[in-house]
Amino acid sequence: MEVFNKVFSQVSSSVSSTVSQLSGVLPGNPVTREFESTAHVASAGPGLLWKIYNGYKRSTKQEASVFVFEKRQLERYNKNDRELILEILRRGVVQLTKIRHPKILTVQHPLEESRESLAFATEPVFASLANILGQTTNMPQPANMSDYKFFDIEIKYGLLQISEGLAFLHGDVRLLHKNICPESIVISSQGAWKIFGLDFCIHNTSPGNMAPVYPFEPYSPSIPKVCQPNLDFLAPECVSDQMHSPSSDMFSLGMLSYTLHAVDKRCLFPIKEYQQYKGRIQELKKLTNDRLNCIPKELQQFVKLLLSVTPEVRPDAHQFLKIPYFDDVGIKTLTYLDSLLQWDNLQKSQFYKGLPEALTKLPQRVKVQRVLACLVHDLGQPAMVPFILPSIFNIAENCTQQEYCTYILPHIKPIMKLMEPIQILLLMLQRMELLLKLTPAEDVQQHVLPMLYRGLDSDSPQVHELCLSVLPTFAGLLDHSNVKNSLLPRIKRLCLSTSTLSVRVNCLLCVGRLLEHLDKWLVLDEVLPFLPQIPSREPAVLMGILGIYKLALNHKKLGITKEIIATRVLPFLIPLCIENGLTLQQFNALTTLVKDMFQIVETEHKTKLEQLNSVKDEQKTLASTVPVVVPKVSAVELGSAFSGLGLDNFVSGNHNKPHISSTEHMLSQPQISLEPVKPSVVNKIQPTKDISTSLLDDWIGASKTTISSSNSLNMSSSETWNSLALPPSTQNVNSSFSTPNNLNTSSNSNHTFVNSQNWNSLPLSPNNNQNVGTIARPIQHPIMHASNIQQNRPTNYNHFSQNINPWSSNNSNTGQAFRPDNSQNWSALDNLLPTNSGSNSKIPMNMMSSQSNTFLGNSSTSHRENALSNDEIMDLLS
């Protein structure tokens, strides 16, 4: 078969050049209208004058061969010989067109003649026997078929076919071929030997009831050789006795048998001229068995009879067909295949059952060329396909991929789509390994995989099991989309819906074998969530599930995470540990896997927690070692902020440098750090004994009450009031009252003010909760100078709306208000205290709120009588 493929490739290499040549040869021949020629492959006929081209019919795309005779080959002959040669060639094709028989070459299109050529079309032809025996006249170059060797069974069956053809010509048609030789025998593309070259045939002239009479035309040396039969294969009586008969063709058959078996592929006693033939006759009379040693022993005796000089000794075609030489299993097999068209389906099925065994005795080339060609005729009947497929797979076993793709795959592609009868799919699945080995990946995706999908969708559990068993072999050919969208959904649906335990277990085994070829996320999203949905709790099913989990856990590419193990897998596996149907071995396997999974969760999560805790400790250590950086903010000199901008003409008043108040001077100094003061420092700061703590509580309460009840302040007044100034040292107050958290610096007064929210959060004195609408008093710093209390005490909101700002920087003493000075005389405040109505004694400030009957009054009347007016308050504060 390798030689056949080599020759085929050599011939095919000249396709392009052949097409251009043929277009010049057949420019006006009518054959080119219906047939397209592709490659020049062989030559045949008298003198191998016919060139044979591969081709196909344009309308049906049916394969064919186109025989072409180029008239320019006649240039070496004289005019009379040219006409004679043309007449002989025309006659041979016309006679061939009239005869229809399996052993005679079939003509598909009759002879057409143009000015440049003769042409006709036949069934596909591989080569002529002369080409295979080494004659290369009119052959494509380079093309050498000398390496093409016939098998014994090919020669045996070829001789049988020629004998059958002669038997038909002699008995039914009553026609003498008269030129049986290698040039007149062609081998079809299916390996069948066909009779060709009826150029010198002789018809019977006697009536039907009488013995046949064949007119004789003597051999003439003056006529070119191509116009007469081949002398090497011509019977002796045609030369010596000037007569011929059907026995003359049998002599030619005997000489052909010798030539096929000869080592040099030459006939017995070859001659070059007509005058040498008489000496050949003498040699034939002395023929011994020693000259026939190259012929098989079963055939030697019959070949000797065929080569006898006496025509009557030779067996006829029917007798030759019955010799023991043809009693061979391979020959009978091929003979039956040739007669299949005459049998019914029952007879065919019986024959096909025993065919695989008989094929073992046939060479691979014979099976591909001859047997396969007969088998494919019945593939169109679905009922016969199950009987034919085993033989086709037997042939495919020894095929190369190229042979398989050329001769077998095109015929079985349509079969892969058949679902009835179900035996077709079963046979395909059983030989899936062979199909995957020889079928290209593209065809696997387009034809084999859809066949498996249809098998999974069928109703046969046997088909399901076969499909699931062969699917893992496709793993390397599957892409992500096919697995996700076609394969896995079918397997999951089958596993959940089937009632057959073996099918369900095979589904799990199939998924397990596919795991290593799947993507990690596909396993996590599609495979693992489906396992808890399986309704069965049979031990075999549980072990299949266990195997999938084990593979997914241990495979380096997959690796189930601890989150999935803890949240999905363990909650499903732990209840399975108490299933009663488990054996001890199965129970141990299940619990071992559970323990391994829990160990993974414990180890990984413990490591994670240790890492997190170590990170927190490192952050704390780092924070404690980093020094606190206090930013140094230098105050902006307001006087020089607008200098050099050309705004001097728009400024009224003194153009000199503005006066810097003591407060601004203080704020221009480096700021005191806002870091919290340690409790030991706070405890050292004690309020002056002369200042009552109730005064501080009363002031805070009154301030909060006044601020919360005022809704009519303008923006500047409310911002000023809500930004009550505290000296920086107020941060170091005792824990008996709250310290403001947020301190803001006002650009208007360059003081540090307490945020209004934190101001409202200061604790109120219990005794002042009822003093709604009274004077709002600012907080006194424990070490504030006594002389500044009166100046810094705020009036009611009405005075603030008149832009009376007791905290303004215009107050010359403001800068000193924040300077502690315990040497001042606090007795000056006593004159400002109210007098008791019952006596001339002063009411202490810390007792004002408690003396409701004297100062505020118990009732509205007393309140109105004793309440101070706004002018009095201003006078008091001034």
C-alpha cells in the first residue's frame, strides 16, 4: 500500500502542469464540456497511445477518467498509416462502448473527435498493466511504477477477472479480442482488472445456431506495429496456420500469466520482428516445466497447456475458471463481493458476518482498494450498516492516517449521524479508540463529539455507559466552551435523572477522569456544587463522590480552598459518615478524607490568624516608638499682609503700622502645644480660694441656657459668642468639668476659642438649670486675674447685637486676661454683688441662684421686681 501511495503522490505532483497541457490538447473537444480533467496518471492501448487523465463529471462531480489521443503523435508516420491508426483507435472505442460487463472497462462518455484529438471518458482508472510492469510511454514524468509489486492474490484474482471477461466475450458476445496483452488491460481505482483495447477484435460471422466463424486478417510486416496485435502475445496459429479462434485469446492469457510471475516481467521467448516468430514456435514445442518454475505449482500445468502450440489442447475460459488454483478463501471473498449487487439483504448479512475473519487473509492494499469499494455501496441502507461496520474497522486498523482520511472517513461521516438502529452507535463507541487515533482533531470536533452527545441524550443505558467510558479519551481535544456548555450539563443531567446505578457511578467516574483537564473555576462552580444534589446514597455512589473530592483536594492545579472546604464540603461529607450501607473500608476512607480536610482548614486558618495578630503587634510597637511631632505655626503679620499690593491709597486713617494688641502679640509667639497634659500636672493647678466653684457652675449653666435660647443673633454675633475665648491654660482644668476637645483660632481676635458643640457639652450647675434667660456668664479660669472678670463677662445677646464685644482685641487688658496673677486684689468685686433686701449684707455669688425669693423671685411678680434691666447689667459690667 505504501508503494501505491508513493506512486499516487508522484502522479498528483504534476497536476498543475497537466491541466495546462490538457487545455492545449482539448481546446475544442466536446468531452471537455462535461468532464473536468485534473492529472495525467497513465497510458494504455496499442503502443500506449492513449493518455489517461483523472477527472470528474461537471454535473454530478462523479469521478471519471478521460482518455485522450493527441493527433500530433502521428507526425512520425506517413499519411496512409495515420489514417489507419486513427481508424483502429476509433473502432476499438466504438466496440468498447457497445459492451457492458463488470470485467470490461465501462465507457461513461462516447468518443469525441476534434481537429487536435480523440477523447472519451470511462470509469476511474489507476493505470494500465503495462505501466505497472515498467512501460512508461506517454506516462507523466517523473513517474515510475517499477516499485509497485503485485501480491499473489492480486495476480490470481486479476487472471480470474480476465478469464471471466473472455468467457463473456467468447460465449455471449461471440467476439475474439485478439490482443490480450498488458497494454489492453487496465486496473481501475478500486483494484479491479478490466479488459480494454478492442482495436483488433473479430466478430462471429456465422448464424447463431452454427459454429462461430471469425474472419482472419493476416499479420503484415509492412504495417506499423501499433496497427497490429502484439507479437509477444500472439498465438502461433495466427502466424503459421493463418487462422484464429477463442483458443488464440487463451494462449495470450497463458503468456500474460507467465509475464506476471516472471522476475524480469517479460514474456516467454520475446521477439522483435515477424520473421523471428517461427523460431519461437519451435521453442514453445520444447517447453518444459523448468522454464515455468517462476509460476506457482498450482498454475504451472495449466499455463503449460495454455502455451501449447496446438489450439485444441488449451482449456477454454470456463474451464480455466474452475482450476484448483482459484480455490482460495481470498479469491472467493473477492468473488462474492463482486456479486453482492445480485443478493438480497438476508444473504448479504450472512456474508458480512463472516467477512472480518476472511479479511485477515487479504493484503491491506486489496482490502482498501477492492473490498472497501464493494462495502461502501451498502452503507446507504441503515439496516445493513451494523453488519458492514466491523469489516470497515478491520480495514481501518492497518491504515495510515492518510489512507483512512482518503478512503474510509468520507464514508463513515454520514453514519455518525445515525441513531437507528442503535447498534450503529454501539459499534462506533466500541471502536472509539481507533477512531480517535485516525480521525483528525477538526473532524473529531465536528462529527465524533456530536455523536457522543447524542449518545448521552439517548435512552439506552448501555449506550450511556459506553459514552461515559470513552469520553475521558477526548479530554485533550475538548475546549472550555464545549465542556462547560455541552459536556458537563449532559453528564450532570444524566447522573441526576438516571435510575440505573451503573450509569450514575460511571458519570462520577467520567467526571473524575476529566478533572485534571478542567479549569479550576469550572470545577468549583460546576462540579463541586452538583455533588450534593445527587439523590442516591448507595455506597458506590458515595465512593465516586469521595473520589472526586479527593482528586480536587490533592491535585496541584485544582486545590479546594479552606473556605470551600469549611462552608460546602465538610457540611456535606460529615453526615455521610453515619450511612449504614458503608463497609468498614469505605467508612475509613470517608473519615480519613474528612480529617484531612479539617486538618487543612485548621492549619491554614491558624496560620492566617497568627499572621494577623503579629501584624497588629508590629503596628502597636511601631506606633509607640514613633516620636510625636508638634508643628510650629508662625502667626501671620496682618499689617504686612497687604503691603506692596498698591492698596495704600484705598486705606483710610493712619497709614503707619497698626497697633498690635497684647493678645495679638501673645498669639504671634510660638504656640503652646495642644498635647494633653498629664493628670499630675492638672492636679497641681488649683483654683484660687477666693473664687467659688459655684460661680463657675452658674456661669456655665447661664451661658448654655442663653446660647440655646437665642435665635435672633446675627452671624457675627453668634460666631463671636460661640467662640468664647479661653486661655490656653484652660486645657489643664481639673476633671470635675469637661475640657473642650476642639480648639479653633479666630482670625478676628487671634484668640483660641472653644467650639460651640464642645462648649454646650460643658456640665451645668444643678442650681442654674432654672435660670432661663439670665445673664450668660463665661467660664472663669481658676487662675484668671480678678480684675479681668468684670471686663470679660459677656452681657446678654442684645448688647452683643450692638457690636459690643467684650472679647475684642481693643480691650487693653485682654492680653493680660490670660496671664495668671494671684497677687491682684479680688475685693473690688464685692461692690458689684446685690444686697439682701432684709439686710444690707451682700449676697455671695455662689448663693445667687439659691436665693430665688430675693434675687430672681419665686413667682413671676418677684422676678419682674428684682430682675436687672439691660442698662443696669451694662453698668454693672462696665
